[in-house]
Amino acid sequence: MADWEHSQLATTAIAAIHRNLPWLYSGNLHSTDKSSFEHPIDWQRIASSGFSDSSIFQLKLHSGSFAVRSWPNTQASVDKVAFWDRLQRSDVFRPFPKLVPWIGYSQEQVLLFPWDGKLWSLSEWIDGRPFQEEDLSLDRVGELASILAKIHVATLASPAPEASGPSRTLVERAHFLDRISRRWETSVMASDFFQRQELVAPLIRCLATIDAYKKPWCERLEQISRADRRHHWIVRDLWYENVLVRPSGEFASIVDLGAARFDWPGLDFVRLFGSLTGVANNQSCGRISTRDWWGKAYAIYTSGHPNHALGTINECMDLNEIATALSLAQWMEWVENRTVKLNSFEDENRIARRIRQLCQAAALLP
């Protein structure tokens, strides 16, 4: 996007911001303020820390800062963005950046804009940085558990239909687990990337663990997926780095709804606190046991969401163990099939860092 200020995307984004500024900021639906167009435009491309190859721009106007983001075709969904929009409308809690409609109608809001073969969203810019290892403490775990409970309460109360039955994600995990083989070791050992990053040994240990526990893990996934629990929209990709914090370390927002799905809310809990447990395994947090981390999160989440469908704490810990091993296997497959980009030193280090974090969560690193 060479000529940003004069591109169709920028022009429509600024026009959408101008149309919605009275609603977003002043509450005056009849405002004729045109300051958005009378001041210089400042923009910059933001390096994505994720793995979806999306484009993110920060657009600074006199009226405020905004995020213009593309969504991969596999992630863009009107339903997903509509879920995001519904959740934001909760008067109780709004954890995600506020979406700005591209086109406003009396009965409908268009929240995704097609441009250059992709769908783009426009939202307010949230100042913050990704959650980091030094932010972790038992108090922070409790704060995030309370926030997640509020998200799920607000989502459950949204107009989306409720459902129950087998979790789609758990069924998919069982199918993936079934096809993982020790024969993958050959590909791991032959991978230049895994060799350069010194990941061969822990990944082979992971494959050995999967091979040893495949049968009981499949039975456990099937048992948990059969439980009659309510389903509703969940964030799903709640890896701790998708939590934004302010310079003080306090919660600011949650970013990236690309993996959102109508499914069992326990998956959000397991994903978020499983990733935090991996961080705790990598540092001395007062020598607190893994059980204590999970116990703190579980107690606060369930107290904030009395009608939760989380299951038992043991189910959550079991699912985290299985999900961590399967995530490592998924990365092995993605690297071998070249479905992740390894075009630069930065790409390699970013992916290797995620794999090491998973290895730490699975206690596969010395």
C-alpha cells in the first residue's frame, strides 16, 4: 500500500470515522464537525506479532487514533465480527477495541470492508503492549480470570442462540491426535529450521509423549466433549500475548478475534491460563505450584460466572496438557508443509519463540 493517504481504503476509513465520530465521542448525532479532514493525517504500518499474516495500520487523526486491519480469508467472517460488535454493546464490560462501521444505516451496520481481495475492520486504537512474563503474578492471574468471566457472562447474555452438545474443537483435536505418528520424527530431524533453533530434541520428546498417551488422551477428549454444556461465542485464541496491558501492567484490552467460534467457553479458560502456566514454569514466581495457578484462576472465574459451563478444575488441567502437546504437533506439521512463513530471521525467531513457550508449558525443555 504505497500511497496510503490517497488510497481507497484510507479514504473510506476516514469517511467512516467522520460519520461515526459524533456517536463515538460526543453523543451528538447531528454534529457537523469536520476536523478529521482539516488536520494532517499520520499513519504507520504496525508489525504483526501474530501468525495470520494480517496487515495492521495505525491511522492518527485530530479526533483520535484508529486501527485498520485486514483479516485472512480463513478468519474473516461477518458472524465473528457481529459477535465482537454485540459483545462491545454490553453496558457491563467492553474488553475489545470499539469497532467503527464503514457504512451506517438505520437498521444495519457494515463492519467489514472489502478491499484488495481482503476484508478489513476499522476500530479505535488501544494503547498498550502485549502481556509479558514480567507481568505475571497470582494477583494478575486473578484479574484476568475475573475479566474472562465478565466476557463470558456478556457473551452468554448476547442475542446469539445457545447450544449444547459435543465441542467442535475437542472433536477436531481427537481427530488430529489420532493421525499423529512417531514417523513424524524423521521430518523433525530433517528440518533445517528445527535444527537451527535447537528444537529437535524437545519436539521428539513431545512425539514420544503423544505416542505413549494417545489412547487415554483420546478417551479423555471424547469423555469431556460428550458433557452436556452450553455453548456460545468464545474468543478462543486467548494466548497471553493477545492480552494488552498498560505501562503499569494493568489490563487494557484483548486483541485478535480471528479464531472466534461458537463453542464451549471452557476452551477460552484452558487456552489463557494454560499459556500463563507455561510462563510460570519458565520463571521463579515465588515457587508457586502449577495447581495453585490453576486454583486461583478457577476460583475467581467460577465466582464471577456462577452459571459457568467450565467443568472441573481437573478437566481443565487435563485439557491443557493435551492441547499443549497437540499445539506442538500442529507446529511440526505447519513447518513441514510450509504453511507458515519462514522468509526472514524475524519470522523464524517469532515461530521458534512460540514453540519454545509451548515446550516450556509441556515441561519438555531442561
